[in-house]
Amino acid sequence: MAITLPAQITRDQQTADGILTKFPYTWKMFEADNADVYVTLFGNSPNDVADLKELGIDYNVSGVGNTDGGTIDFIAGKIPPNLSTVTSDRNIPASITSEFSNAQTFNGANLDNQLERIVALIQQNKTSLDFNSIKYVINAILSSDQIANVPTLANNEIWKGTASGSVGAFILDETPSCSTLRSELANKSAGTDGARLVGYNDLTLAQVTVKAALDTQQTSINTNVTNIANLDIEAKLDKFYTTTGTADAIILTTIGALPITGYNIGLRVSFRVIADNTAAVTIDIDEVGTKDLVSYDDKPMTASEIIVTNTIEAVYDGTKFVAINTQFRPVNIIKLSGDQVVPINTQAKVVFNTAEINDRTYFNLSTNEFIPTVAGFYKITIQLRLSTGGATVVGFLLDGAGTEIARASFLSTNSDQALISFSVFLNGSGDTTNRVRAELSTTGAASTISAAGTQFSSELIRAQ
């Protein structure tokens, strides 16, 4: 069978009228999907992605296999609008559809068919090159200053890259009153469309504009300098306040022109106390809001922790103000609820379980241990009175791990008394090495600790 495929241009374009449904194509199509069909609306730039239509949804094809082509038949509801451009372009896959190694398919008809498809591919590639490529004149002699002849553009069109990476002809977007390189460029006037297009401006006018901008900036700088000069920097760095309100509900007002507008973590305030407090204390600065004022150990204030005429410093921790220099120093005086017998040759804990003063409950009456929650140096005194005995007695102060801190030795007879006093640093963590208890050791006889005259006392000397 002879090859009958003639020379063909494999692209057709027609203008739609909004009624016509069939658009001819003039080249051979081997299968119905051998064409790309585009519809470009009037006034739009061609877009090979947005304009592409789909076989079976937007259109069908008639004349498949005919050498002279057939028609693209648009489906009802998909008819191209008036003045839109319909483009049909052959797009045969670059593949072989026969297996010639198989003797049953190796024949003249299959060879003709495959050669015909190859020729069709060559035709569609040539059409694409003719329509889309920038080409040199056939008889041009190319040199170092070679010039390419670009296909002619219509009025007001430009070459522009597309989303698919190809180059297309597009209408130049512009306002109706201007065009590329119009004569108005020669007037050197700022603000004209031509001047905006190329960024040209009159030098003298530009200098005036720059000077005006610099003058505005200088005015702003001068204003800022004046504002800074008017600030009472020392008062703002080390704030002081006037004090009103009550002893337990303190109101502070910033001294100076700029009150605070919010409580920031780390805000430090200083104020003079106007009356001894009687209970927990709150503080409100510049009407920002009421916050608790607590002691340095993060506990609510108790009566007379802040004293009239004293100056208090406090720091905001994010939720409350913490006083760092109150006069309060916790004191603990703990006694026995009754006499305690220590058997012969025994070391036993002294059961201090009755509180006379137990500030912040630092002394645990259940475990009979002193466990402060504020780091600092503490003075601790143990007074022991023995009502009976005759034994050699040693009084100990131990930490929670059993390590000896201090001791006192004496011979136990009626009404003997021992005093153990020392200073120690406790970090407030409450762990085994930062708590204190008293123990008594007897040798030779039992001893009785008298509740009268026996006590544990502690006082915070200096908080850390």
C-alpha cells in the first residue's frame, strides 16, 4: 500500500460567531485525541493552559482517518463565543504502535502506517517551527552581529513568555492615553504617562523633592530630640511614687509627666508607707490595675510587715509585686506539749510539737523539724531542761540527713539546763540538708526532758 499523505500544515484557526458548532481541520488525524483544541476569548491573550479544551467534554471529532481532515464538533453549551479564536493543532504522540519483531505484524500495510505516522510527526513539527520559532533569513550570512528576523507582530503586541515556557504574542497592557515611546517623553515633565513608563524625571524638580523629604526627616528628628530632652530620665529609671489609699490597699501615682501604662516583668517600684498594714496588701499603680503585694518569701503580708514611714521596694514578677526589703523577720518559738523520757543509752529526737510562735509555719509540728522556705542565715537556739537523770547527756542539732550541726554535753541532775545556739545558712529548698531537728543522747541512766524550760527558737537574720 503506497503512502498517500500529502504535505500538510497541521494547524487551523477560525473566528467563531457564537452560533457555529463545527470548525474544519485540514490535516489527517489517526485517532480522535490527535488534536489540541484551544478557544481564546476575544480581547484575551492566548494561554495554552487556560484555553485548552477537552475531548468528549467540550468537543468531539469527525473525519478521523481522512487524509483531508474533518471537523471539530463542539458540544451544546460549549460553543465558542462570538469573535473568539478557535485553534486546532495536530498533536500525534511520538511513539510506534506496531511491533515489527513479530512476524505476524511485519507486513507492508503496517510499515506504510508507521511511516505515515512518522511523516505526520515531521509535518506537525515543521508547522510548529514555522508558526512559533524565531528564524533567520534562509540566505543570510551569519556573523558576529547577526540579526534575527522576528515574525511580524500586530499593532500594540509584544513577545512574552507563557506559563508553559514558550513565547507568545500578547497585547501590551496600557492606559488608553499612552503608548510605548510616545512623543510626550521629550517634555521632561514629571507625572506624565511617558515619564512614568521609563522612570524619567526632571533633575531640578527631583532635587527639590529630595530636599523636601530631607527637611521632613530633620523636623521629625528635632521633635524626637526635644521630647527626649524633656524626659526626666532619672525618675523613669528609678521610679518613685506618691502614696495614697489605705494601709492594706495602697494606691501609687507616678511622680513625673509619664505614668506607666502596664505592668512589665521586672518593673521596680519604690514608695513610702503611710500606715502599718493590718492584713494582706494590694497595690495599684497609675490605675493600671490592682495586684497583690507579697513578702519576699512570696507569702501574703501579715500584720505590721510594712511599717509607717519606711520606704518599700517591690518588683513585679508577672502576676504580683514582691517586696524585697520589708521589716518582717519570721520568728519561731516551739515547745513540748509534755515531759519526754529518753531511755538509758538512747539517742532520740526531741518532740517539739507545740507552737507559741510559728511564723510562716516554718516549724513542722508533725516531723518536729525546722524547714524554712526562704533562703537566708538563721539564728537557732535550743534550750533543754532535765528534771531527772544522773546520766551523761549530749544535746545535738542535726540536719535532715543526720549530719551534726552543733552539740552541747552536760551531766544530767535534777534541774540541769543546756543551751545550744548557732547560726546556719539554709537555702529554703526544704531538702534533707536544709532542715534542722534536735536530738538528745543519754549514757548511764535515763533522763526526762521537762516541758517547762525547754524550747526551740529561730529567727531570720538576713534573707538572701
